[in-house]
Amino acid sequence: MSIPVRSPIRLIDPRGQRFGAAGSAIVLVLAIVLALPIVVALVALALGVSSALGTRTFVFGRPWPYVRDLLKLGPPAAPEPEVGPRFAQALGFTFLALGFVLLVAGARPIGWLPVLAVVALQTLLATTGYCLGCRLYGLQWWVPEQFDRFVLRRTPTVD
């Protein structure tokens, strides 16, 4: 019998997540206003890559360290584990991919609904710090378990 090895969980600055959420929400609003489904696909790609490889690869969050230094802000008061935000980004990717497929298929009014949902949740995160996807991850139902297994390559253990 082998003992599963847990990989260390990276801690992140939650302010960087809020900053990235604000950036992606603004870009998605522009995509909606200008009716540009390709922009939805690009934001979905950014979320998908970040959820798979880690939040440090999130294009919209990359400027945060420079902004933090420019504003002379110190380290975060309470860093948070990155797994919840990565799961939230995977959910955002899923909704944006669905919206993009519907838009490309010609379902224009309905196709923008999943995009609007992501805009609303990203705006909520940016303005209040509340991350619904992070909270869903914390519930530990079946989907987060599969996310851990296939994306994070972590197996659940019994303590």
C-alpha cells in the first residue's frame, strides 16, 4: 500500500486575485458591449491556463506585483491557499467556454448569459473579496475532488 504524497499548497495574495478579477471583468464587459465572442474565448483561455498551471500564470493578475510595489503596499495581511481560486477559475473557464460555443452556434442572446454570470462573479470578487467559486471548492463535493485529482494531481487522504 502506498501513502499518497500531498504537494505543498501555494499561498497567494488575495488582493492580486481581486485585481485580476477586475481586469477580466472589464475586458468581458467590453466583449459584450462590442459583441466580440473571440474576446470571450481569450479570457476563457486565460482562466483555463491559470486553473491548470497555477494563478501565477493568470494574465490579468500578472501586473499586480508591479502595482503593489508602485503603491508601496506591504505583504497581504492574510495570504490564502491558491486551490480555491484555481477551482473558481476552472468554473469561470467552463461558463465562458459554454457562452462562446453558444455564441458561435448563433444563440446570441442566450450565449451572453454565462458570460454575464462570470462578469457578475468577477465583479463581486473585485469589489468585495467574496469568491463564490472558492466557497464552492470549500464544500468538498464531488467536482472539487475530481479537480484535485486531475488538475492538481492530488489524491484525497484520510487524516
